[in-house]
Amino acid sequence: MQSRNPVQPLLLMFPLGLFAVAIILDLATLLGAPAIIGTLAYWNVVAGLAGGIFGALVGRPRVAILLLDMGVLFYFATLALIRVRTGDRTADAGILVLELLGFAAAFGASWFGGRLEPNHSPGMRRPISKAADDSAGLSTTRREAA
């Protein structure tokens, strides 16, 4: 059964964006930014987890895609739990590398999910062009001689 949720791309990209911002903030913290930036990165991971759980449950009906999404979310939840043990919730270089691996897995899961089940909502469909629509003569298809 195809998903007809027009908000599905947003539900998928919002957690990916939050995880990417967390990686950038952690990198800034390792390069000398204040510790509050690392704490902000931690809260980006937590918000990405909340958005990812919501997006996985609402936007993805297929089991394989749901398992990939939940695997990435468990991975980032484990990273968040590791960060809770520190006082200011900052990350070291090892956590940053693990975040990069998790982001790569999340990106791969979203790509695989898009390949497995493209969005077929009516608002996202591309109209089929006909020969009569090409008034400027820009079509690359051969025209039949009249």
C-alpha cells in the first residue's frame, strides 16, 4: 500500500537536518567553541530523535523502511545516552565520528526509503507533457510528419 501523506518529505528531512546541525555544533565545540554549543548539539540530537520517531510512525508504512529508520533512531538514542553521562553534555572526537557514521546511515536509509517507495501524492506528481503542449518547439522527441 502506497503512502499518501503529503508531509512525508518534511517528516523525513527534519530529523536529518537536526542530526546534521548537531554534528556541525559538535565539530565547533571540538574546535574551541563554548561548552554551551555542545549542549545545544545534544538537544538537537534529542529533538531529532523525537521528530524521527514521529516521522517513522506517521510517514512510513513499509516494514523494511521502518526498521531502517528505527535502527538509526536507536543508534542516535544510544549516542544521546552516552552524552548524558557528561556534565555539560558535550561530545569528544569519538562521539563525533560515531555521529558522522550515524548520519551516513540515516542518509542511506532515507535514500533507500525514497527508492523503495517514492511519494505518489497528487500534489507531487509531474504532469505528463503532450506534443500539443510544446508550443516553443523545445521537445526532444521526434514529431510525426503531418
